Amino acid sequence: MDAAMLNQLTAAIKSGNRKLATTLTSQAIADAVNAQVILDAMVAAMDDVGRRFKNNEIFVPEMLIAARAMKEAMALLEPVLVKAGIRPHHTAVVGTVQGDLHDIGKNLVAMMWKGANFNVIDLGANVPPEKFVAAAGEHHAHLIGLSALLTTTMPAMKTTLDAVRAAGLAGVKVVIGGAPVTQAYADEIGADAYAAEAASAVEVARKLVAA
């Protein structure tokens, strides 16, 4: 597979063409293309999707279909990456806090983090603090992402953050986000970072793990 076909793979993911993305990924694997090279083409696609989303060139539906194309292509590539000993360098635990059942924003962040080659442990919605702590410890997480869509569940972010700090999880950074959440609230409760939306969450995550 030449560079032109890898560019086609990037384009297929960007446009959300799941059938073409999986076909090209299968072909690249069959052609014994280096797994890291294939992964880089996929990550480049999601980076561009995030950039265009931030610039209001695309919106949530387009981001979702691109993320789904990435997810299906990655499902084919993951066994090859594992066999080659190529694993994500960083792990993130993500979930919607206790009392809140909303998960669309959280799902988008999880997909974008996966697209940026993070190992993502998605705990779902209505997650109690102790579950975040247990998952972060078990998976040696570098990041914890907390989501809330209701002002009434925002206090659960502080409760969870306090539980993480009390557990003494060294080096674990906590990112918060969601419709009612602000940078001021992140500062108030002592979160390491605030992400306004899914595209920003990738930039924020990369900065935190690089620090």
C-alpha cells in the first residue's frame, strides 16, 4: 500500500465512510504495512476532524460518523498492534458522574481520545466516585475524565475529585467538562483541566500527559 492509499484511509475516516475505511485497513494489513504507519494515518484523520469541529466547519453529527469509522477500522488494526507490541502510551478513564445519566458528550470525548491513540476505559453514566478510583488504580490511568450535563450533578465532580486525591493516585490528572461546567468551576474544585468540548478534550489530554 503506497502513500496515496494511506491518504485515502485518512480521507475515508474524515468523511465517515466506514465501509471504505475498513476495506483500506484490511488491505493495508494484508499488504503487511507497518501497523504504526496505519495507526498514524488514522490518528491524522481524527486530528483533522477535531480541528474542523473547533473551527465550526463540521458539527457533532459529522464528528460522530468519523469517530465510528475510526472505531471500526481500529477494531481490525488492534490485534495487529498488539501482536507488534504497539500499545497506547497513556490510559484514560472516562464517565458521567453519579446521578447523571447523560452520555452523548462523554461518548464523544471517549471516541476522540481513542482516535488520539489513548487507551480508554469507559465507565458509562451515573458512575460513583469509588468506581472511578478503582478503575484508575486497576488500569494505571494517567487521566480521569468527568462529565456532567446537569447543574445538580456538578457537585458529584468535586466529590469524585476529592476521592481521587484521597486515594493518593500519583500523577493522575482529572479533566472535567459538560454543558454547565466552566473553567471557573474547574478552578474552584481543583481539577487539573477543563475541556469545553470533545475536540478540546484531545488537546487538553495531550498537554496533561506531556507535562
